[in-house]
Amino acid sequence: MIRRLGVLVVIVTMAAAVVGPFIVPMSATSQDLPQRLVGPMWGHPLGLDELGRDGLARLLAGARVSLLVGLFVVSIS
């Protein structure tokens, strides 16, 4: 049971990292300073950070980088 849950988490994370840039219309690095620290809303489900960057776009970009680093380390070892 735990093994299946782990596999499901990895598959969902990989799918989100691969498909994420096509789903999220905002860039992970674009800033909107007048709307900084805005809470969750329709266009930004995770809200905006202190520089006005979209939380969901940053989360998906981070997942992509984390998976690439993990795959690189596993391939070397």
C-alpha cells in the first residue's frame, strides 16, 4: 500500500513538472509589484509572493528542477 502511494506521488509530480508550463499562463519569474502578497484568487490559485510572482508557476518550476537534479544524481550514483 505504501509503495503504491509513493509511486503515485512520483508520477503526479513528474506529470505536473512536465505539463506544468503548458497549463500555467504566468511565468515563474515575471513580477507584478503592485499586486504583491495577494492571496489566492481565480487567476492565481496559490496567490502571489512578495515580488508579485505566481506561486503555482514557481512551484511547478521548482518541481521540474528538483526532478532533474534527482535524476542526475541517481544516474551518477
